[in-house]
Amino acid sequence: MPTTTDVILTLADIERAAGILGNAVVRSPLLPSPSLSALTGADVYVKYENMQATGSFKERGALVKLSSLTPAERRRGVIAMSAGNHAQAVAYHAKRLGIPATIVMPEATPLVKIENTRAHGAHVVLDGETLTESAVRAETIAIAENLVFIHPYDDKAIMAGQGTVGLEILTDNADLDVLVIPIGGGGLFAGIATAAKALKPEIELIGVEAALYPSFSNALTGRDAPIGGPTIAEGIAVKNVGKLTLPVVRQLASDVVVVDETALESAVNAYATLQRSMAEGAGAAALAALIAYPERFRGRKVGLVLSGGNIDARLLASVMVRALERADRIVSFRVITNDGPGLLGRIASRLGELGANILEVSHGRLFLDVPAKGVSIDLTIETRDAEHSRRILNALAEDGLAPTRVDARSRAEQGH
């Protein structure tokens, strides 16, 4: 098996990248998290790369790559394809360095990332459903306009820049047992793994993919699991692994695990509610692994890379509400009973007595599944916890209202 010095990236490359970055990027903190430790059973430390000016680790690689360009290449300008964070990073540092930048982004990229990229002065082209399709358009434009292509992960300078995250982590806490790192194309993982293994050979390195995009899992195991679909972790929704990153990941990764959308949502919500920190789906993937596989990490000192915090506000709100629904702190139910003056008021008063907060009410008389003299009332309430919800529904049943649980889908299907 080749040694680290035989592959494309070395610790020396990463140390040189750190010198290039200097004070131009944030040296993000690595902080212990008692709340996440209690949640997962591990001794958790978080590297807050969401504190960068553009909200993610991507600034590191982008600046190292842009700094390597010749004067002629800088005048010609650069082009990149990205789902958002690489785009913002290239645009931000290209503007700082006076380099014209064009960014091709998938059409489904969250609006916050598109607008932030434009705000940094880049010309944005929306094209393609996935990064792969955007890459084709970017390469076409690069050839037509003679622009320098800045790849989001499959580039030695990019990998070296991202590796400075690992350099900082091990400098701040050399006692960590394992690092858990989001992995899409592999640039961040390859960089961190190279630095971490050089500084602490016995450390365990685990990559985390979205279950809908198991690209590295397929490449490392020879499986052919399907790839594609809507994910909140669009930053790691990569169909094709890097040609340069794959050998590094193959050599240095202890494992690459996949996490489903529920685990990703839970991790985003945990960062927001327990850490008061913004994490996008891809940025929360490392924590999602601890939530999905707690036994694997219990009792160990675990470093998590919170790789980015550029989440759309509406998506974050949806994730947090869905978390409350999963915890039975938001409950929807239906009451079908005889109509009469003051009925809705009496139900509302009773819910108030029981300590529930009414979020939504739908009141209907004209549905065929309701008696001619009856009424159907759908209510959504907020409670303290699952036990409180159970007590409320039991109390309404004892009152003769016979509530039945419903969800948003069943209400929509029935027209209520």
C-alpha cells in the first residue's frame, strides 16, 4: 500500500496552504459541546466552519487555488460549478483579488446561496439538475471564454486548502479518537485526512454521505446502490467522486457511512436548538452520523466538522417544525361531532385548560363523511412533550369528543 507521501497530497502541501491563508480566513474554533455529548453519548467537539465569511470551509481551498494563478490567468478570469458554498467562496475571494468570476449552479440551488454568490460580484448561470450537469455547462463556458476552471474538490490546491481544517483540529486537540467529516466529492475529507493521519496516525477518520448519494460508498465497496433524489444535504449530493480524492479516501478512511434524511434533519435541528448554531444539511452530516450510529461513537472523543451553515430560512423552519411533530410536541387531530352554537369555543377553552396552544383550526360541515347535522374540526396544537399530548387526547376522549390523530398528508387527501 502506498504511503501518504506517494499520493497527490502531503502534510507539507497543507502547511504551505496554511501560510497562504494567513489571516484571510477565520481560524474557526474547535469547542466542546456538552449538549451534543448528552444527545449522542460521545464526547463531542465541534469545528465551526460555518463561521467563515461566506459560511463554509470552501473559502480555504478557493483562496489557495486563486492565489496560485498567474497574472495572465487572473486577467482572463475564472469559472466554477457549485451547489452554493464553493460558488460563494470563489466569488468572495475572486472579488478580493480582483479576478472576474463566473459561477454555474444547479437550478435547484437554495436561493440564499444564489443571491449571496451574486452579491459577491460573480456572474451566476443556473443550469442543470445536478452538479454533474452544471459541470458540463461550466466546462463549455470555460472553453468558449478561455476561463480558468476552479474545480470544487478534484484539485490539489483545493484539497490542500481544505486540509488546513484538519491541521487546526489536531493542533487544538490532539486527544481526539475520531474525526467525522462530511464527504461529497472528497476534497474536504482528503485534505483533513492527510493532515490528521500525518499528525496522529492512529486517529480514526469517518466520512459521511447522504443515503441518496452513496458515491464513495459505491466506489469503495464495488456496490452499485442507486444515486439521486431530493436531499437537504445538497452540498454533498455528488454523483461522481473525485479522481484525485478517491485514492486518498481509499487509503486513509476508516469507513464511509451513509445517513438518511431523517438523521440529517435531526442533526440540523440539534445544531439549531441545542447549539444555537446554523448548519445546512451537508454541514450537519457529521452529527447525523452520531445520531444514526450512536453505539459506534459512545464514550469516544469525537471531532465533528460543521462544514457549512448556509441553510435557507424556510427549510430550517420546516425542519424544526417537523422535529416537533416527530417528538409529538405538535399534534394534529380530528373531532367529528354534533354541531351547535359555541362548540368551537368550548373545545378551544378546554384545550386552554389542558395547557395546549392551538396553532391551526379547520372547521367544515359539507363533507360527505360527516353526518348532515355534524361538523368536522381539524386542530393542530403545540404541547410540552409526547406525554402531555397523550394526556390531552385522553382528556378529550373522556369528554366524549373521540379525537383521531391525523397528519398533514391525510388532511390534504381528504380535502380537510
